[in-house]
Amino acid sequence: MVPPIAVLAGLGLTLAWDTLGGLPKLRYGLSLLCVLLGVWTVVTLARLHPYEYIYYNQLAGDMAEAESEWEGDYWSSSLREASDMLEEEITSKPRHDAQGKIVPYLVAVCAENIQGTAYLDRRFSVTKNWEAADFYLSTTNMGCDNVLNGKIIGEVERMGVKLAIIKDRRDLLAHQRKPRIATKPH
């Protein structure tokens, strides 16, 4: 879709430029408008880096409005940054059992398990048993961040929009550890 839209936009700008040939002030205004819109977009994308793909144009509203109505980080790429934050937050060395074997912290991930496994160091192990999880990594997509309780110890945020959260679940009681149904807030 992008190449045909780019071609149509280029043709439209060329037609507008040619039409305004006898009106140099309007031609200058069109040029300035195009430059300003280009700079605006580049600045916005720089602020979102490396999550540029979550950008919606202003017709969808600001980032917070667009994120509440549309899917944002649908690739869950913010989990990489969340994993780094978790590793920085937990500064202790790996836990060991009585035999000296490493006992990793269990991490529930609301995305593909590989997205947690690939990013976390050996102190952590991704688990499918969410009730047993010591930590929870989740994007905010589709309300997934509300599925498990825990103390929020980190957030990945861009332009006022939370993309991912990290929750510490180690101090929760058994009845607080059960998953809830994900609901996307409106």
C-alpha cells in the first residue's frame, strides 16, 4: 500500500506545485508546509524510537487516544526493553538451592514465550505457570497488563503512552496470584 500512496502523494504535490506556478507566495507556503510536516513526523518518530511502527497520524488523535482505540505495540517489541529493566532492577546474583544448583526467578510473559526467553539472562526462566511467577512482563496491548497482580517496578513508555510493564509478584498471597481475564480499558 505504501508505494502507491507515495506515488499518488508525489503526483498531488507536483500538480499543486505546477498549479501555483503564477503565485510564488502560495508556492512558498506549500513548500514551507511540506517541510514543517516532514520535520514534525521525523521528530515524532525520533521520540518513539525504536517503536516507530506504533505511530498513528493525527487523524487518530494523539498517541494516548490512538493507543486506546487501536493496537499499539502489536509485535510486543517493548518487551526487550522491559526485560533489560527487570535485569537491572534485580541486581542480586542467581539464587541457589541446597545443592548449589541455580534456581531461576520465574517470569510470566504476556506474549510469545520466546520474547522473554531470548532477552532474559540465566537468573530468569519464562514459565507457563503464571500463578507461580515471581515477575510478570507484559505489553499493554489488549489489556494484557491487567491479567496478573503485582507491584509495578518498571514501565516502558513513549510520548506518554505505556507500552509494557514489569510487575514484581514475589510478595503476593496465594489468592492474589490468580490470573484475571484481560480487558482493554477505554
